[in-house]
Amino acid sequence: MRKLLVAGNWKLNGDSASNQVLVEGVIAGLQDVNADMLVCPPSVYLSQVLAACDGTELEVGAQNAAVYTSGAYTGEISPSMLKDIGVGYVILGHSERRTLFDERSEDVAEKVVAALDAGLTPLLCIGETLAERESEQTERVLTAQLQAVFKQLGEADRWQQVVIAYEPVWAIGTGMTATPEQAQATHRFIRELLAQHVGELVQGIRILYGGSVKPDNAKELFAQEDIDGGLIGGASLNAADFLAIARAAS
Ligand code: PGA
């Protein structure tokens, strides 16, 4: 059985005071949650959130990382630096990075390898736009996004350390969620695709759903066989909502 993971992507939100309230609020409710929980604050607040989470079950992740380890790359943060301060996870290839910051699937794949090399668990985001879904391109798009990573990530057993987040772009921040059936069908497709490369190991790979997950739709989504938790944006900024979603995964 895969243990469910509920991850919060804070995006470009928060400040020292509000982060403290939010993270303490989440920690206060952890005892009622059976799923693994993770928060991903902006990088500048990682140390603050790590300190607040110290000694608790709440994990901390970054929202992006460089492909480089060190050197003349002004403005970048390396996976090994994240590891050094105690970060365990990193979101990679979020659709906002792909569309707003021109990250191509090949770049994302290189980052996945760099993150794994540094000992981080990558949360690899994939997903199709509305136009792609409507023109029945979903499977082609997801295949291409994953294919880039298959190419870079040689050995199958490295996939054991990767978490996938399927986030239909049209559902992110829009209030439009994929129906549980739609999401399940796509998750099944992703798992079958992964199985072609990693065989039985696929049973251990967590595939999260993301895109307008809220307390009132989480339970049905997480009840689907191939949905192993969620990547939560807006609703992760409120401790009560984030915890309610995590309880739905328990
Ligand atoms: P949302 O964002 O929950 O606000 O739709 C999800 C995400 O972008 O990871």
C-alpha cells in the first residue's frame, strides 16, 4: 500500500509572521492525520519553516532548484544547498515554471536528476492545458513530459525516489477540478506508462493529483485507486483547510 502524501505549495505567498501562524496551525492538527504532510514555502523562508517543523512529522520542500551544484549562476539555489539546510523535497516542473519561466521538459528532467543526486525527493509535475485536453492530446503531452525524464534517468530504481504530481493546467487555481473519474483515468494512464519503464516498482510510486483540491472535493479524489494524495496550492495557505484535506487522505 502506498501511504498518501498531501503537499502544500505556497507559491509566492506569505511573510515571516503569517508563515509562523500557518505552520504552527498545521503542526497543531497533525495528530489527526494519517497521511504524510509536506509544506513548500518560498526559498527565503525555508529555514524559518524548517525550524518550526523541527521534531515534528511535517516535512519541508522547496518549490524549485537549479540544475547546477555551484558556480557562477547568480540567483540560483542548488539541490545540495537545499539538502544542506535540511530540506527533503523539491517541486520541479510546475506548470507555472514551464509556462511563465520557459522551463522545457528537458530542463525539468535534468533538474530531477540533479535533485536525486543531491538526495532530495523530487515532486515532478506534469499536466496538460485545456486546449490540449479538448483536442485529445492529454496522453501525448503527458507521455512527452515523462519521456524526457525516462531519457535522463537511466536506472529504473531511481524512480522509487520520485513523486509525480499530475496537475491539469486548466484546474490550477481556477476552481475547476478534474472529476474523480477523469483524474483516476489519467492517473491510471500515467501508472501504466511508468510501468513500461520501471515494471513492478511502479506500485511504490506515489502519483498526486493537483488543481483546485479543496476540503469538499478531496475525499472523492483521494478515494481513487491510483491517486496517492494531492499537491495543494490555494487551500494550503489556510491551516484548517489544508488539514481537512489531509484528513480526507487518511
Ligand atoms: P491550486 O494549485 O490548488 O491553487 O489549484 C495547485 C498547484 O498549483 O500546485
